[in-house]
Amino acid sequence: MNKNHQPSRYAQIILCLISIAISLSIHSTQPTFAQSSSSILGIAWSPDGNKLATSHSNGNIIIRNASSGDILHIMTGHTDKTYDLYWKSDGSQIISGSFDGTARIWDTNSGQSIAILSNISDTATIAVAWTIDETQIATYGFDTNPGFQLWSTSSYQPTYADNSGDMTKIVFSPDGSQVALANLGGFLILGNPYTFEIQAAFEQPPSIEGGTYAIYEAAWKPDGSQVAGGNFAGDVRIWDVNSHDNLFNFRATDSVLV
């Protein structure tokens, strides 16, 4: 897999935009829960829907009862902003990616850190996910070579590495047959969920309103027939997974789409 159509300097610009957006949110966003005073940068439901995990600008991950909002665990260890979160399918563990350049695996019952995946990036670990069979963990380190890595869930050592472009999101299809990778070079990439070999690459043209075309978010339609990508300029494009046709586009916001 090798799809890098964006020079490194643009990756640095995008990271600066992320940091600015986070900085603004720290000063302008009221905490959702009274007991959490730091900005929420990521949020993820547990597979059974009973718990809600949030990642925070102070590096913490908080797990709450999704019905009452009561805090179950405050998990500390990251030394910079914590960003992406990904639950294991049985809800027993969660992965966090942080701007400290590491990823951590946490036991969601005890709230303790199980393992640390180190030296992913000097800048930020911006995307994390379990592979579909959960024998490996996928990480992407921002503006790093190699940026993309797979890690064994038994040894927590890297098993595969590839300089596959600047990715910001790793999202598996509902049936697990494909993985979508959001790419700062302007591509939404579909790949094999086990090997991450590229199967299709949908190009994001320059923004509808001009400006950056880097894709930052990706999401699947529940039936897996379509995939959507959103860029930093606020555009959303939707593609048909089988025909690869760009079905339609719309402008979702006049600000950064994160």
C-alpha cells in the first residue's frame, strides 16, 4: 500500500489547523459534564451501548455510564491531547491515540493501561483501530515514515509498516469486508481489512469553495453500499462502493470539518 499524494509540508499545515481548532475549542466549549473541565476531542460508544468513552485535551480518557453520565473510570497516562478512540468488539478494551505520539490499550473494567505502543510518531498518533479479527492493531502516526503500522495484540510489537500517506481515520465497513482510510492527500482509500492492500481510491477534488482538499473524516452507510468523506473545508462527498461513482456532494459547514 503506497498512496501519498500530499507533500509533508501540507501535513504540517493540516496539523497546525487541528491544533488551532482544538485550542479554540478549549476556550469556547462548555464541558458536557460538570466533572470534566477539559475539551472533548473524541467520543465513542461501547459496543453494547452501555458506556461512553471520551478523549480529552488534557490527555485523559473518561469512561461513563451512558445512561446516567456517572464516571466509571478516569484513565491517565498520555502526556498530551488524546484524540482517537476505538473499542474492542466485546467492550473489554479500548485503544487511544494521542498527540504524545503513542497509543495505549486500556482495560475498560479496571481502567488500567494494558500496553503502550511507543514511537509511533514524533508529532501525533492520529488514527487507531483494531483489525477486523482483532489479532492486530492499526495505527497511523502523523507526518512520520513509516506512518502506518500494524501491531500484534499478543506481543504489542509491530508486524507491518508502510509509508502510506497521511491518514487521519481508519474505519471498517459494517460487514468487515473493507476498511476505509481518510487521507490528507485528498484520497478516500478502500482496502483489504486484513492486509490493507488498496482496492480503490476515491479522489477528493479541491474544495467546492476552494482551499484544502484533505480528507479528514470517513463514514460508512449502515448497509456498506456507500462511503462518505469530509474535508477540512467543510465539503462532504459520497461514493458508491461497487461502482466507485461519486454520487453527490454537499457543503456541510463554512468552518473546519473534524
